Amino acid sequence: MSIEQRYKDIAERYKEIRQRKDAAAVRCGRNPEDITVMAVTKTHTADEINQVIEAGATDIGENRVQELLEKYESVKPVRWHLIGHLQTNKVKNIIDKVVMIHSVDSMRLAREINKRSAAAGITMDVLIEINSAMEDTKSGIAAEDLRELVTEIAAECNNIRVRGIMCIPPMAAEPEDARPYFREAAKLFEEMKEWQLPQERFCPDTLSMGMSGDFEVAVEEGSTIVRVGSSIFGPRNYR
């Protein structure tokens, strides 16, 4: 396959994902404009990312700090999100490059983000990562620990704004298998909205859940950001 054809396929697949997202929203009575398709770019090149931006993508999700830094200068203007596990010693490298960090799972990480945000003169939007099935191989906190962590962040971190939660369900053979996990995350998200915390540090309007295999189910259950990689770019080319 030629490079030109590959780029064309990426653009077409992105548009198809957008259409499927919109249809899922309409099916459950939601406004399609309330749900963002984030293109997840792990292992994919800056040129490939630029194709999806030209096709209309406004938000890009990167899993690894080093990859984000390698691609950043070569990618067209876009909203970058850090969606993978973030080590505290790497926060300083991306604090001025991303609009949101999706994977906060400890007070230690929150304090470092807060410190680096204060030094940069910004307020960083973050999501708290929930480990839905408490899998040992995944980051994230237990659902029952969410309120304690968010309350502590809101009390201590002047340069962080908690915007909601990010959830990754266990790997499943069928999209429907993820629905109970999405439903539980959505319930938790709705409960968050009732918490009385300082608005400048707590604005729960974002529920990040759903990936290539199950994003339509996630939309039906209330997701506001779906994170789609392989269905747009094709299989990952691990280096």
C-alpha cells in the first residue's frame, strides 16, 4: 500500500468513527456534539497524526511522555492529552504541552503536577483514573477511594482542576461485556457532581471511557471522551 493510500485510509476511518459515535449518541438521546473522539497515537508517526488532524480531529491522546515529546514539534496545532501512566519525574516534561492529564491515581502525582503547574503559571485539568476491576496490571484507584483523593486534591492543590474520571474496563471478547463497568463509572461520575468542593479546583464535566472495541457502548452509557487508536490508525507498529 502506498503512503498516500494509507494516509487517505486514516482520514476515512476517522470520519467513520465520528459517524458511528454520532449514531450511538442519537440512539440514546444524547447530543453528538457533547462527545469528543480522541485519536490515540501510541506508536504512530507525526505524519499519520497530521492526517487525522486534517480530517478534523481536535484532540490527540498519547500514552508515553517520550513519544509525545518526539512528535510534538512536528504535529499541527492540536489539543494534546496524556492518557497513559505518568511518572512523577516526567511531569515537568509535558506540563506546558498537554491540556489534560487523564491518569492521576495518587496524591504524590497530584502534588507534582500541582508544583509544576504553579511554576508554569497554569492550572492543569486532570482526570482521576479508576481501575474498574482492580486489575494488578493496570494503574488507577478503587472506586471507593475516589472521594478521598479528590477532596484532598481540592484542598491542597491550587493549580489543579479535577474534571472527572477516566476508566478502562477489563479486556473483553464482546463490547457488551464492558457495559457494566461503564455503567458503574457513569454512576460514580454522576455522584461526583453532587460533591460540594471549590469550583475553581473541581469541575466534574468529563467522563473518559471507551476505546476502539467498545466506544459505542461507552457513548450509550454517558462517556464524553472516547479514546480510539487502532480503529483509526490500524494495528500498532511496536518498536
